[in-house]
Amino acid sequence: MISDEPENLVALRDQIRLWALELGFDMVGFAPAVTPPNYQFYLDWLQAGHQAGMAYMKRQAEARQDPNAIFPFVDTIIVVGLNYKPEAYGQPLDLKPHQGRVAAYARGSDYHTVFWKRLDLLLQKIQSQRPQVTGRAIADSAPLMERDYGQLAGLGWIGKNTCLIHKKIGSLTLLGELLLDLPLPPDEPFTADHCGTCTRCLDACPTQAFEGPYQLNAQKCISYWTIEHKGEIPEEIAQNLHGWVFGCDICQEVCPWNRKSPVGQSEELMGDGRFDNPDLLQWLEKQDSEWQKAIKGTALERTKRAGLMRNACHVLSANGVQDAIPKLQRIMQNDSDQFVRQAAAQALKHLEVDSNVGTVL
Ligand code: SF4
């Protein structure tokens, strides 16, 4: 811990806030490095098995209790947010059955890189004033209950859909943190809950993934199955992805706090439209090298080509796209990934094609 006069620390905190905004962050707040207020709620969630196959959530349970586990001697957590709301958000979609949907946050550059670059610059600015200060930049890359710290930093409340909601910016934001061994005065925590009697997110979820307010069961969540889950997707889930090939935004799309929120200004996160409503028939035709080029530097690298192809096979079959049949037959026989071959076989079965002989029944 580095000692300093309190008034100097207030001035430094205010200066850091300005720097963060100058670096393009849409929100910034200061939280103390304490045990996250919802830690017990998180343990109960694990106990109920709602983390599904994300075994790391359980493994990292202890670390999430104390931010010192990820950065020793941490005193302050600076929480920053980037708004990724696309221009066309909320406009009616007229999707063709062969088009898929990608979560809005993943359509541009990989947010990890965007955060790390800006947070490193922020740390450099802080060190220009206090050379002895050390810090660690986090972008969804360490076991930290970031929404809790966002709330403690006064940025908003955790909605019934489990997202952090900022009163002006809404919930279409990504969070990052800079952990510092410098005791800056924290902001006032956000204590109100502006969800009120609304239950739109809970009602709109097509797979009933919310067991109740604030309780998301990953076992039923489209985002979990399309991104986190590796391998085969069970039939009943595969046929209920509702067009999503990477993530899902439904519980945010219906949230009234996202209706009038401003459009994001970080160009890197907005993407060039390639992944807005992709043509999945074209996806099935892509060569490995084309995939590598297409997803390099984006958040889609998390599932890699295989995850995206698997999901595309399922969406096309659920939507009854007959034009996909010859492509699926080729994939079932030749694809290099066993789960993609399996997904193609599953898709063909659903399209009522005998996947053994390749004929329409
Ligand atoms: S949709 Fe309603 S209940 Fe759900 S997070 Fe938004 S305001 Fe809260």
C-alpha cells in the first residue's frame, strides 16, 4: 500500500476519471478491493449446478472471494465500461431462414484487446504521476466478480437478467478493470434497483433459462451452449437455438433500459457488418483458411471455426433449410472435426434425410 495525503488522492482519482474518459471508455468508477457483495449468492448458484459445464467457475470460487488472489496488495478496482450498442439495435429484423445471429458484443474486434490496450495506457498515465504504483488490467480474463465491482463503483445495478445496467447507457456494455495497489477514495455504491416490477427479460427468454430473477441457469442458456460448451449439443437444445450461432441478446433486447440508450462510439467494437446476420449457407462453404482470416482478432475465436460450424448446422436444420442438405452431407463425410461431422449428421436427421445413404426420405 502506498500512503498519500487524502486530498491528493481525491485529486488523482478525479484526474484518472478524466483520463479514462479521454481514452474512450463510456463509464468509469472506483471500487474498494473488498469481498464482492454477492459472493454468497454466487456460491449458492454453483451449489445449484447452474454453471453447467463451466468447471472453471467452481475451481475459481475461492479466488473470486478476494481480489488479492489475482493481484496481491490491491487496494482499488477501477471499473470501466464500453458501450457496444449497434446503430440498428432494436429495429425489426427480417431474417431469412439461412441467416444466423451473432451477439452484438462479438461482431467487431475482440474486446479483450480493446480493453487491454486502453487500460495499459491508463496505467501508464497513472505511473507518470506515481511511478511506484503497480497495476493489473483485466478484461474478462481473471476470476473477478466484475458486475459486483461495477455496482460498488456506482455504475449501475445488476438487473434481473444478471447484466449490469447503467441508467443512461443501459446494459449493452462490456466491463474491464484496472487493479491498483493505491488506496484511491471509492465512489458511492449504486444501491437502487430500477427493474421494479418488470419481468420482460425473464418472460422473453425462449429457453426459460432464468430460474427466477437474477438466477440464470447456464444449462438452458443459448449463450452457454453456443459459446462455452465444447462438443456435441443435445438434440432438444440444438433445435432450439432460435437462430443464434454465437451468444444471444434476447434478454437485453427486451430490456427497456436499452431502448433509449446511446449507440456505442468505439469503432473497433462495432465491426464491419460481416457478422450482423451472416449467411450460414456461405459459412458451410468456407475453407479453413477463410475461417482463420474471418475470425482472427474477433471474440468469435473463442469457439473457433468448429463451434461456429456446429452451431450453423443446427440453426439451418432447425429452420428447415433444404438447400443446406448437400453441404451438410459433404461436411458429415469430410469435415476435419468430429463434432462438426456429428452436428451435420444430426442436422440431416432433423431435415429428414437419411444420413447413411444421403437421400431425402
Ligand atoms: S428487462 Fe426488466 S427486469 Fe429484466 S433487466 Fe431489464 S428492467 Fe430488469
